[in-house]
Amino acid sequence: MKRSIYAMALGAFGIITTEFGVIGILPNLAKVFDVSLDTAGWLLSAFALTVALSSPLITAVTGRLNRKVLMSAVLAVFVVSNLLSAFSPNFTVLMIARVLPAVLHPLFWNISLAAAFKESGSKAVSVVMSGVSIATVMGVPITTYAAEFFHNWQASFFLSSLVSLIAFMGLLFFVPSMPASKKTAGESQLFVLKSPQLWLNLVSTILMLSGMFSSYGYLAAYLEKITQMNGTQISVMLLLFGGLGVLGNWLTGLALSKNVLLTTRVFFASLILVQLLAYTFGGFFIPMVFILSLWGAVHTGGFLIGNIRTTRSVPHSALEFVNSLLTSCYNIGISLGTMLGGLIIARYGVHQVLWMSISLLAATLALSFIPLGKKQEATAPADAEAEKELQPGIMRA
């Protein structure tokens, strides 16, 4: 695997650390800025919603620019935005500092995932997506621990800024220049929108991410209020959650290479089961340690499932466009999930938020039984060459 693929995985680590880093300190931010927990949740929701709205547009208007320059610019903006967040005097300024970099966020995903897929197929996509897992392992827990260790929420944003800076340097040194293709792919991009399978996958992705983040977005609050953990214990639990997520992401990649549809259904069923266990045993410290381990191992695979299910059946020329749609769907799902989770918490309390997640995941599982394109989704090609062999058939379909 080329060094550029790992450099892009490092970039994914940087932006995910910024996007999700607030999860571990939401209770703290709610207290500092004197807002409710569901209002603080908008620091995640507003970021995700901005990404969702900007993704197709920002991808279209930057189509002629060098791809490496764009990815580097995204990380540079994230460095600055984290510093602005750290010096925010009130919640409004913090929200603005969070939302501004979200406008450029989609560029990194759309470019890096398309470049990885063209380079080495699903295997390279899995490597880039591992940046998400590792950010969950190290980024979110470490930023949470930084705030706890220094007794200062600002430390979390300072650390996120440093992470983005390191990722920025990695892109500069290890990713070669990537001039934009002179060939316009507008016709093929419009063609893929005619695919019912594409739309089914996009809707499923929105529901899946909503189910994942209606509970995960408030995991720190759940552990604090229901399991009665302190800040340090929550940091350790988030580290455990993410550590198992790396393993889960790897196993999910292996399973997807064998059977996409079966892996997808097992994922939904497993995540529903683990949240039922969390609801039942949430008040018990030791059982929750084991439940969180299982939860983490399952959770992270959702991003990879959404990407592989959707992109493996579209032409290479439309990958950036489809990835822009996927980025929107990911973030619509994250925004919708955290918003719905916040509403449940405000009305019924944090313990009941798991039922919203379970309901959304059950609906997504039901969608997987719609017999649309089932034959095409049954198995995944083993490598990039197999992916390429699919393209002529797709274009003729």
C-alpha cells in the first residue's frame, strides 16, 4: 500500500478527532456555558448538518483544483478552527467556530476515499476509514482526558488543533500532487442518480448513522448519569470503545470482502443487541465494561459498510460525486441522530435514548430485505482489479 494512502488515513484521523472530540466533553461544555445537554449536542449536530448541506456544492465548485491542495487546505482550516474554539468566550462563538470548518470538511472525504478506491479498491478504502477507528481509539478519549487532566475544557481543542497540524504535515510530505482530471464526468454522475439501488443505499446510510449516533453522541453523558462513572473512567471507557473499534473495522472489512449483504445484516442485528444489553445493565459498572467493548467492536464498522455498499456498484468516474452524496448522508444521519437523541433526553431522560437508536437500526435492518439489487450486493470483489471488471457491466445496465 502506498504511503499516500496512510497519509490520507492520518488526515481522516485529524478531522474525525475534531468532529467527534466534543462527544466526551459535552457534559462539561453544557455546565461551562450554562446550556442544556441537548443544546450542547448541537455542537455535533450543527457540524454534521453543515457538512451534509455543503458536500455536493463544495465538491462541484472545486472540481478543477488540485486535490492535494484542497485536502491540505481543509486540515489547515481545522487547525485554526480548533484554536478559535478554545478561545470562545460564549456558546455562540463556539458554535460558529465549529460550523465554519464543516463547510470544507466534505472535500477531504470525497477526494481521499475516491483516490484510495481507485488506487487499491476496498482494501485501500478500509485503510483510510481506519483513521475513523483510530480517532475513536485515541482522538476522542485523549481529548476527553486532556480536558479532565488539565481541568480545562480548552485543552481538548488545543489537542485537536495539534492533531490536525500533524495530519497536515503528513499530507504535505507524503501525498504527491493530484491535479484534477481534465475529463468531465458530469454525464456519468447524472447517470448514477437513476439507480434505485443507489438511492436505497443512501437512505439506509442516513437511517444507519442516525441509529448509531442517537446513542453514541451522548455516550459520555450516559456513562456519567446512568453508570455513575467519573471523567477519568469515561475517558478510559472511550479508549476501550475505540480500541475494539479498530479490531471491529478490520473484521468488518474481511467480512465485506466475502458477503456484503450478510455482513450488513449481522452488523445491524449486533448493534441492536448490544444496545439492548446497555439499556438492561447500564447501571452496573462491570457489565458495562464488557458491553462497551462489544459495542465499540461493532459500531465503527458502520462507516465502512455504508461506503462499500454504495460505491462498489458505481463507475470510477463518478466516485467523487457519489462520495459527496455519501458524506451528506453520513452527516445528515449524524445530525438527525443527535437531534432525536437530544429530544428523547430532554423529554424522558438519558437512559431512554437507547430506544431511539434501537428503533432506527431496526428500520434500517428491515430495508436490507427489500429485494432490490440483492444479487449485485451478495458478494464483494476481493481487490481493485475485480472492481474495475464490474464497471462495463454497470455502464451497460
